[in-house]
Amino acid sequence: MDVVYKDDAVITVEQMIDLYNRSTLGERRPVHRPDIFAQMIKHSNLVITAWLGDELVGISRSVTDFGYVAYLSDLCVDIKLQRTGIGRRLIEETKARLGSECMIVLLAAPAANDYYPKVGFTHHPRCWVMSRN
């Protein structure tokens, strides 16, 4: 399997929504709102994509200052290709573009909670979320 990783790919809202629907992340993202997905793409300043031929099969989407912290907003891999190393590689590609002291912070999806310790993350109990509602 020859997966190609890019940090300069132009992806469409439709490609992104399609990938999220082919993963478990689509259950927790507003896939019915292309306008929000357009903002998610436009305002993320570090996006790594994984491609199998012309098909988008993975994405690591972050907001970062590149020096202190990167918020890994989404780590999304096609469910058919999970457990093949694509997610791990997307994280590594993200880290490679950050400063040497820049930490990565994320909120784990319930289904992925056991995954993150396996790829080097440690649990941090002091996370707070404020909903717009």
C-alpha cells in the first residue's frame, strides 16, 4: 500500500466530509454542515493529508503557533485502513513540522481513547470544554 502524505494538498469540503463519514469521526462532527467544514479547512494552519491514489484516506488537522502548542483538532482515518499505521504516521508528520519543544494537545474521541497512549500521548485530567449552547 503506497500511501502518500502531503502538507500542501488542496482538499474540497466534499472530500473532507466523505472521509469523515468513512471514519468514526463523522459521528461527532457536523458532516451535514458544509459551511462549517469550509471554515474548518480554511482556518486550520497545519493540515497533513494521507492519499491512496486520488482518494483522501486520512487527515491530521491542527491549529498551532508552531513553537509552544499545537491543538490536534482532528485525526481521521478511513475505517477500512485503521490499524495500518496511517494515524501514527499523520501524527509523526505533524510533529515533524512543529518546533522541537512544541507540545501536541487533543481531545480523544471515545472510540479512540485507548489509541493515544499507544502512540506516545499521556492523559491529562484538566481539560475543560465550553459549548456554544
